[in-house]
Amino acid sequence: MSERLQIPSHGQPITGLEPAQTTGGSRFLRACLRRPVDRTPVWFLRQAGRYMPEYQAVRRCHSLLEICKQPKLAAEVTITAAEKIEVDAAIIFADLLLPFEPLGLDFEFAAGEGPVIHKPVRTGEDVARLRTDRTEELAYVAEAISHVVAHFHDRLAVIGFCGAPYTLASYMIEGGGSRNYIHTKTLMYRQPDTWQRLLDKLVTVLREYARQQVDAGAHCIQVFDSWAGSLSVEDYRDFVLPATKTLIRDIQALGVPVIYFGVDTASLLPSMRETGADVLGLDWRTPLDIAWRSLDYACAVQGNLDPITLFAEPDLIRRRVRQILDQAGGRPGHIFNLGHGIVPNTPVENVQHVVRFVREYTPHEVSTGTRHG
Ligand code: CP3
């Protein structure tokens, strides 16, 4: 294990991560662990996606699920995107909803509508029917990861991922995306035992799925709780935090750092921190320095450029990138990213500019803000 970049996130000495031999992979992992780095590591949520012509070309011949289920193709899409924009980490090409199939839920990506789950989960019987014994059917994701790791070795960190219990439960119960999460919250409030059983089943499957990814060589796991921001702090703490914390701790016990990410989470951040995640992903609505301070700097942070800033002129993009880096102030434990995923039609060259701006950033360019040691 010491030969790999996969490192224990807690308590054990780190080998192969000395600054002298810095690679994108070690730079990223050192930042996850709040160790000093030569420069801030950078990658992007949805870096392999529809904004990229190479991805569109693959999509013309294959559906999203076909790409996910053909490990060589999924690996190629992952690698092409990471190399084109020259980031420090590659997130495996997969989708949040893949675990629904072994659980026994059919779904599809309807054109223009996002995911549709054909028979949403609404009752205790629906939850009882969910299967937790077929997670090995997801092995194609782990296989794709092993191809990506074989390609990059330790040059780039390879990030595996899964959904968080709340966000996945919301898709299962609503039957797709949602504005008000009425079915989800109704089940949560009125059938708390059923809710608990659903989350327990999800944790069982997700823990095993993450284990497959780490065994295949993923250096880090990101847990997407994209819609956690729909919850009040009280509901998050009562109904969501315990299962999420169990999942995150179980993944860390596999020996990799965990990034926990949600959108619209400013008021939830201190509670999300209680999961023990090594890194919290920040959306763009709260300035990074304020968000990090609200966490007492007790974990690393990832973010937080507004993805729509990528439609601006390079000068404005550069200014915003610098502001975020100034807010991080050189404190160990910042990973540069967007506050949410790259959207379709984003100019690829602006994504590449961001990587260049992060690389070029040096402290004497700081015009405002305070720097910490
Ligand atoms: O580089 C990468 O990040 C790509 C890998 C990736 C995909 N989905 C591929 C994908 C990742 C990390 C995801 C995660 C995912 N999937 C999330 C969490 C991230 C987030 O945005 O908060 C969620 C909520 C999903 C579920 C999902 N998948 C939705 C809501 C949609 C439709 C979105 C849309 O704009 O149509 C998808 C489809 C999807 N998954 C696409 C991609 C590249 C775009 C559709 C396509 O190529 O046909």
C-alpha cells in the first residue's frame, strides 16, 4: 500500500507523498489531509461531460448507461477529459443512480428530463423489496477504475464516488429530480421506521460499492449529497446525519480520504462536518473564507467557483479564481473546484484557463485578503 497513493486518512505515517516527488496525485491527496503543497490542486465536478466535444462524440454512438457499463469506454472518457484540461485528479465516469439497478429499481435518463425511476419507493413494502445482496453487479465501475489507475499510475489521483443516503433516497422516493421533496420528507416524517430501513439498506449497498472502488485502486471517494441543502439543520441532524456519518466512517476505514459534497449547504456545514469527512465540498453562495471559518478549519475544503462564471471573459474568471485562492490564504487543505458541476455549453478553453490561473497564482499577486501561515 505504501507504493500507492492510497493513504490512510487517519493516524498513520504517510509514505510516497514527499513534496520532492510531487505529482498531481500526491498534491491532491496531501491537500485532502491538510498537508502543505507546492500549489493548490485543481479538478472539476462533471469534468467529463456534455461541454466537451470528445464526450459528445462518444455520446453520439452510446447512451450514458452504455458508457458507464463498458469499463474501457468509461475509462477512456475519464482519461480524455482529465488530460485535456490538465487537472490533478480524475473522477471516474459513472452515475449516482447506478446502484439502483442491483437494488431492484428500474430507471432511465429521459431526454431533457433527467433521471426517471419507473416505480418510486413510497411504502414499507417497497423498501422491504429492495435487494442489498447484488452489489457485485456494479463491478463494471471498479473495472473502469482499475483501467484509469493503470493509465495514470500515481500521476493523477483517481476519485471514485457514490451518492449519499439522503440524495439517493430522494431520487428513489420522488421518482426523479424534485423541487420541494414532498414525498421524500413526508415519508421521513410520517414513516420514520421505513425511512430508517431505507437508509440502512442504502448504506449497506454504498459501503460495499465504495469498497469495490477502493479495491480497484481509487485513491479517494467523493460522497455526493447534492440535495442535502433542501433540509433544515434540524431535519438533517435528526433524519440524515447518523446514516451519512456511518457511511463516511466506513469508507474511511478502507484507508482513503472522503470528500463530502452538497449544494446550498451554508447553514448545514457544521453538521456535515460531524460526519468526520476529510474534505467538505462548498458551493459558491458562501465565500470560501467564511465557510472554512465556520468549520473551525477542522477539515479540508473543496471549491468554490460558481460554474456559470466559466461563461465570463477570462479577465473576470481570473479575478474570481484569485479571490478564492486569496480567501483560502495558503492554508493547507484547499482543493480548487467549482461549487457544482460544469454545465453544457461551457467553453472548454475557459475551464483550461482556470487550471492555468490556479497554476500561475503566486502570493505576491495577492491584492486583497489576509494570508495565513
Ligand atoms: O466527470 C464527471 O463528473 C462525470 C461523471 C458523473 C456523471 N454523473 C455522469 C453524467 C458524475 C460524478 C455524476 C454524478 C451525479 N449524477 C450526480 C451528483 C453530482 C451533481 O451534479 O450534484 C447526480 C445528481 C446525478 C444524477 C444525474 N445524472 C442527473 C440529475 C442527470 C441529468 C442531468 C442533465 O443535465 O441532464 C444525470 C446524467 C448525467 N450523468 C450526465 C453525465 C455526464 C449528462 C447526461 C448525458 O451525458 O446524457
